[in-house]
Amino acid sequence: MKESLPDVLKDLRARSGMSLQQVVAAFELEQMELTKSAICNWEAGSRRPTQQNLWMLARVYECQDDERLALMDLLFKCPPSRRASAEQN
């Protein structure tokens, strides 16, 4: 996996072949709210997903267990102040 969370998220979505709308629809099936702009913000690095959203993305993108753990590791490598302000949108 790459070193930055935004790059990894972009790569995983590309690998899955899913559009932004398809990812949003997958979240809706699990009764979770998500917007296309939230995904764009995560992939651009301007915001970080919550743990719950990141775990759901890993499910949607059909990540292996080691990839899921690596994603969580990347999330927690951010400074505490950015982690505390992690937002969905």
C-alpha cells in the first residue's frame, strides 16, 4: 500500500471500478449516510474519514484483512489535532 491515506483511498476505488455514486449507494444499503463530496474530500486529503466510514469503505472495496489494518494504521498516523477533527463531510 502507498503511504498516504488519500492516495490509498483513490487507488482502492479505482481498483474496485466504482463511481462515487456507487460508493454512496453501497453506504445507503447499510443505512449509513455519505455524500460524493465527502469521498472527494477524503481522496483529496482535505478531510479524513471516521473509523466507521473507513472500515465501511474497506468492506465496499472488498479489502483483505491486512489492507483493512493498513488503512486504520494510516488513519492513526495523522496528528491528534487532525484526527480529533475528522469529519464525515
